[in-house]
Amino acid sequence: MLTQRIAWILWPAFLVACGMEVVFFTLFDPADLHFFGAPLEASRMTIYSVGFFVFWALGAASSFLTCFLQRSPWEVNRCPLPADGRPEGCPKREGPCCD
């Protein structure tokens, strides 16, 4: 399940980064970009690469937030410990509840 969720996060983020890379660098020339008022001293290829990974990270953050918020109540509230491994006094220690 973890591998599937990672794919749900990274694949759409990759596609969004590809599209954003095309759109952004069609509108802006890497040689004209400034960072805090200073021109970037990197090559065009470096700026394209860094831009792609920044767009990918932003897309991944958005996809991660979507996956995080779509969890079911059972996933959020289930106890990760087996019934016999739960501490004394835990209301879910006895019985087959939520295993």
C-alpha cells in the first residue's frame, strides 16, 4: 500500500512539473531571472533542472496533502499495536475491536 501511495504522489507531481516547466520557461528566460535582486550565476541547464525539481516538489506536496486528507476514519483511528501489545488500561486492549 505504501508503494502505491508513493506512486499516487510522485507520478501526478512529475506530470505537473513537466507542464509547469514548459509553461514557465516559455514565458521567462533563465538568463533574465533574479534571486533576491541578484542575477542567477548558473547555466541555463542548471536553472532548468532546479526549476523542474522545484515544480516537482510543489506538485508532490500538493499530492501528499491530498493523500493525507483522503484517509478513512478507520485508517486514522486504528491502533497500530496488536491487542496483546497495547498498554494496560487501553480501551481497545480487550476484544477484537479494530484489529
